[in-house]
Amino acid sequence: MPDRSEDSAISFGPFRLFPKSRLLEKEGTPLHVGGRALDILIYLAERPGEVIDKRELVKRIWANVNVDEGSLRFHVASLRKALGDTGKSARYVVNVPGRGYCFVASLAQATPPVSVDIAPPRSLPAQLAKMVGREEVIEKISNGLSLYRFMTVVGPGGIGKTAVAIAVGHRRSADFGGRVFFVDFGPLRDPGHVATTIASALGLAISAEDPSPALLTFLKASPALLIFDSCEHVLDTLVPLVERIVREAPQLRVLATSRESFRSEGERIFRLFPLDCPPERDGLNVADVLAYPAAQLFVERIAQSSGPFQLSAEEAPLVASICRRLDGIALAIELAAGRVNAYGIAGTASLLDSRFSLQWRGRRTAVPRHQTLAAALDWSYDLLPAAESATLRRLSVFVGPFAPEAAAAVASGDGLSVSETLEAIDSLVTKSLISPSGSRTLRYRLLDTTRTYALGKLNELGETRQFARRHAEHFRDFFERAEADTSTPLPEWLNVYGAELDNARAALDWALAPDGDAALGIALTAAAVTLWVRLSLFAECRERSRMALAALGDTGADDRIRMQLLSALGWSLMYGEGRAREARPILETTLELAEGLDDKDFRLRALWGLCIDQFNNGQFGKARALADRFADAAANSPDKTDLMLGDRLMAVALHYLGDQNDARLRIDRVSTSLHVLAAKPKIFPLDLRISTQYFRARILWLQGLADQARALAARNIEEGRANGHALTFCSVLGQAACPIAFWAGDLDAAERHGAELLEHTERHAIRLWGLWARAFNAAVTAKRGDVATGLPLLREELNRAGDARFLPRFLPLLGELAACFGEADQADRGLDMIEDILARCNDRQEHWYLPELIRIKGELMLKSPRHSSDADARFREAMDIAAQQGAHFWELRCAISLARSMIGAGRSAEARAVLDKVCGTFAEGSDIADMRIARELIAQLRT
């Protein structure tokens, strides 16, 4: 820190600014201002009355780092707040719109250099030119030293403890008359020399065997700040000495840095956390990334080592990823930034996976333990007792957070008891080598750099296979328990078991590798199926099941585990891809194995899957036959939920076949039995309560019970959102909320639900519902009247869906596309399309939407001179089919189309009779679009 005796003050109002000393005083008392805010004040104050262009200010303050004007505005606002310059009429710093900023304060006569008897800090190293992301921390610790006499900055190696302590020392130097002493214990190997090391830093020559009395005499004389750096390896000796000098030298303040606390009387711990990193999410732009200190440090260090640097939009997500991978550890970020000139950002990111990154070198002037990550970690590792170093190595097989129970199961043994392992973990936490996780239940994690280092040590000692096996065995047993846990509500289940997804993946990667344990990997795959299904990770379930089946081979050994894996593969194909041709033979083989083993659960799983496969492939008659087989198989089951599943399966079959009345009887029977559902059915991937209600809402709607259907759909949305199962919520929105809003004419709600569904599918990578959501949103656009935009978009999205458009859920969208052709004066093209769709429905017995398709055909006929005379016959045909199905909503729509046609032909009395008859059957739904249209037509006919 420069000597203020050579620093000319700039005086304004109650303030004095010392530019060289980087000090701002208010009425003689130092005023703490953020580093960049102070830079701005100094630059403006040295050019009073001059308007400084914003770009010039940014270039001066941020040098070669590219930032936007938002950062400048933020720091100017901070400066004004510190100066009390927050009124409407600025007194010190003003913004000149379109130009820049100007320092307008009235300056007192410049103070000539004065002799101030303040010595520079006696042993304090120079502080970094810029401290990124630590201004608030430095401020808090600086203020804390006014309240507490002994503070310890605690954190892992490389996080920036030393740099923060040095910055605090420089900031508080004036308060201690320059008596700030920095004591680096890092090089000290003999704890017996702690006191003499302190004396040396104080400039004392002490020949006595015990230097403590002389130290106390010196420290009692006047206020002083002692900074003890890297104390973790000398704590046993240093703690009693610090307690004594703090107690007996009342004007003394002590600031220590250590990887663990002193656990000393009067100690105030300040835990230094990693720099905030950009979150893991799509769409991060440059400004988003550079809003986080970790990314700011990375970019600034690139500029320092490589010259001017501007972060591009393409590189911004990579920088965000690098910062997260390095856990916001300042040293690691600085070292990685130093590689960018040689490898580029993408190359540097790829190198983080290797142990080579631990050897990257940093500043030549850094102390040896800070020159590489490996050196920083060696320093901590070499200080550990044998039990703790063994525990740290063994825990490196975990990926991400882990529970204490898992740690004890994997890391104990071979000379370490469970209690010794847990005690070692507690100690490693205090030494900042293990971090407590931020979750509600206690979990731990190793920072990625620490894990990479410890895994290297595990390899060096030949222990990797032993503890990787233990890790895989633990999670095999863990997920076998998860499959049996059917009573825990899904959100809680996912909190417990879903949190271990990364560990399951790591265990499988090891077990199914050439040098792993195939039998263990196969068993773990079978056990983890429930996890993938409940997380809606069907693609991962599919690939992992295939790998396990390949490892199992074609031997006849262990038909049970083959059955389990085939079932998982069949279900993941069916729910993940829809019309997957290979799903049926896989599920048929599963059924054969289940019959041979007389396994009730897997017999029902296979029958369920085969039934859904027939739905997906449009074979609704065959689907009903399989639903009957399922009901027969479930009839003798002691589990009442199997009977409920049978009724639900039959209700869906009847719904698609067009029998809404019988479908309602079945679905109501399930609904009234849900109160007995104590556990989640083992054989059903969705939430039975929620999935029952969205199909029930569809059936109620078609029956003309619009108010009940909409109320049920609204409750279903809230329940589905709270439930947390990704695939179930897709069905909540796609099977009920979206179509019901669309049919009701509530296009705002339809658009809102469609947008939420699309966002949900993109977040959870659920492809089939994503295809449907895009096509549905295009149909909403067309329905709003923007056919020019909606028609080509709907056609494009349906073409993109490929074979998926033959799934039942796409049928209404195909009908809307045909109707759009009529709105676009392409009625004949629409008729050709509707004939193809009708042929499909009749071939497949897909009758539920038949009345609406025939009605659309009639509307298209009215627009085609060659076919208009047959339109009324189609409307009547559609009404008759709707009445037979108990689908009063389709009946209403057909009646409106028929009445309009009759009115156009001058047959008003017949039109009114048709509308009166159909509308008389509706006891609710008066505000839906079709009822409003019907009432308007009736009113028109009465006048």
C-alpha cells in the first residue's frame, strides 16, 4: 500500500480522496467503497467538470475484459450510494444522457502533501491488482475486525483465502497505523518454530528460548493486525499461543486463514465459499454468463495472459460449464484460464476430464503450494492421518452428493470401522476437503478437483477395483429397496432415490466395462429400472437394458433377470418411442418367461405393455382383447390395485372404441376406489390417481359434462404439477388440459397449456409429447384465425412427427389440418385428407373421433360445389354416431353445422328444431364456445 505522506488529497464536501493510497475518508474516517466504484471515483475526480465517455470509462476500469454498460451503471450506483449522492439533484457524480459521467463536486483547495506518520504494512505482500467477486467478502471481514478480535477465514485450498486476507490487511492498514503483519506458516515444517516465525515477521530478534513474553510486550504497545496464513498444519501449537496473545494484548486483532478452524476460545469463523457460477440451463448468453464472478474471473485472467479477449455467444455456455466443473474455486479457474491461449476454450473444457489439469501451472510468483492444483491438494492430503486419507480416497468413487450411510457402507472395512469412517468424514469436512451438500437431508460431496485428485491416489495404490465394486454393490442393494418402496409419495421417493442417479450411472459404467463385473452390472441395471421409469428417463432405460442384455448373452441361465430386463426394454420402447416395432416381440417374450416362472407381477406388466402397444399401433379391437386378458389375470390377485388397473385399461380401450358410456362406468369405478390405493402400483409407470382423472375428464367432456370436465382438468393440472413425475404431467396436459381448452374455444388457456407442455418436454427430453405439443400449438395459431401461419406450420410439425402421427393423440390434429385446408380455400385437398383419415379410423376401430371427422367432411363439402349437396347427410350421419356413442359434445357440434346449412337453404324451422333438441340435453357448459354459438343461432331463428 502506498505511503499517504506522498499522496495529495482531493477534498469535496465531507470527503477526502487519496488516489494513490486508494483511500476515501468521510470526516476523517475511512469509508469502505467497492474496488471498481473507487476506480470510477478516482478517474472522474482527477478530471473534474469533464464529461467522460462511458466507453472510455469501461475501457479504463475493466481494461481488456469485455463488459456491457449495465456493469458500469451498477458500480456508479454503488458509488453514489456510498457518497450519499442519491437525491434527485446529484451533488458529486452526474450522468450526462447520451455522453457519459461527470464529477461536478466543488473541490476544496488541493491539500499539499503532508507528513503522516503511518508506516507501510511491515510484511504484507502486495495485493492482487483486481479481486473479482470478493468485494463483499472483503468488506464483511474488514468490518468484522472492528467487532471481533480473532477471525478465521476457512475454506478449501485454492479458494482464495490468502488473497482475501491480504486485501483486508491493505484495507485496514491505516486503522492500525501501518502495523499489519503477515505471517506465512506454509513453509514451516516444525511446529516448534511457530513463535519464532511470528517474531521474525514482526522484525523482532529474540534469543530467549520462549519468545512469547517478548511477543506480548511488542503487541501490547499499540494497535496491530496479525494475519496468520496457512495455519492448518500447525494448529496444535498455534492455538494456545493465539488464545494467549489475544487475551493479553487487548489492542490486537488476529485474522487467520486455514483449511479448518482453530476451534478456539473467542474465534469467529468466516467460511469462504466458492465464487458463484452460472447455472446449468439452456439459453445462457454472454451477459448472463458474465453476471457471475467465476466467469468474470475466468475471462479477466484470459485477458491478462493472452491479451484482449471478447467472449462469444458460442463460447459462453462452455465457460459456464468450465466454472461449474471447477466448483468456483478461484485457483482452479485461474489455472484453466491460463490454458486457453494454447488450447482454446473448447479444448480447455475437454482437458478438465484428465488428471493432466491438476498439473497446470499458475503465476511464477505464487507460493509453491498454489502453483498447481495438485500441489495445493498434496499440501492438504499429506497432512491427513492414515484413516482420513484412506477415507478420502475411497469416497472418490462417489459421483456428486452422497449420504452418510452410503459413505459408511462403501468406505468402511479394511481396518476402518463404520464409526471411524464417519469420524474421519467429520474431520475431512472441518478441513474443507469434503463439503456438506445444500440439500435438506445431510449429504456430502467432494469438489470435482478434489475427487479427481483422490481418485488418482486410489489408482496409484491399486484400490480402485475394490471400492468401485463396493460402490456398485451398495447401489444394487439400494435400488432393490427402492423398487419395493411403493408406499412413499413420489416427490419424497424422488428426493431419496432420484438423488442417486449419477452414482447409479457411475456404478454401471464401471461394472459393465471390460474390467468391471458384468454380473453385478446386470443386477444393478434390473434394480435401477424403477428409478429410470419414475424419472421418465425412458431412453436411458432402453440403452442400459440393451447393454445388460448383451452382457447376459443368449444362455438360458437366470430367466428371471432376463424377464426383468426384457420388460424394462419393452416398456422403455413403448413409452419412449410410441410405435416401436420391436416392442411387441420383446413384450411377448417377457410374457412367455413370466408364464414359465409363474410370476404374477411380470405377467401383468407384459399384458399391460402389449395392450398399450396395440393402442399405439391402432389395433383397438386387439387392445380390448388384451385388456380382457389383463382383467382375467388380475381377478385372482390379492392386490386390489391390479383390479383397478384392469378397469382403467378397459376404460381407455372403450373410450377409443367410441363407447363413452361404458368407458365412464369403468373409469368411475376406478375413481371411487382410489381411496384404497395405499401404494403405487408396481406395474404402472404413471401415477394412477392422476392418470385416472385426466382420462375421466376427457370422457366427461365428450359426454357433454363440460363444467365437470374443466373443473377436474384444472385440479388434475395442479396435482400433476405437484406430483413431480415428468411423463404423467405430459399426459395431464396433452390428454386433457390442452384438448379440452381447445374444444371449449378457450384459446388463451389452450395456448398457455401448450406452451407449458412444450417447455416441460424440452426440459425432460420427452420426445413424443414434444412432437405433439408443437403440432398442437400450430393448431391453436390456425384456430385463432391465422390460417396463413398455422396451416403450413401444422402440416410441417405433423410431417416431422413421422410414424408418431398415427398415435391416437395425433388424430384430432390431423382432423384440424383437414379443416384448415377448407379455411384456406383448398376444400378438395381437405376432402382427400379426410377420406384417408376416415379409412384409418374404420380399419383400426378408432371410433371415438369419428363423429367430428364426418362433421369436418361435411363442412369441407359445403365449400366444394361438387359435393355440397351431400353435406347435410354427413352431418346427420355424424349426429347419429355421436348419439350412439353417448358423445353429446360431438352431437352438439354436428347439430350446429347442420343448422347453419339448413338456415342457408331457407329451412329455418328445421334448423331450430335440431338445435332445440340437442341443446335441451345439456345441463352445463353454457359458456363454452359451441353453446354460445348454438344460443346465438336459436336467438337469430326466433326473430
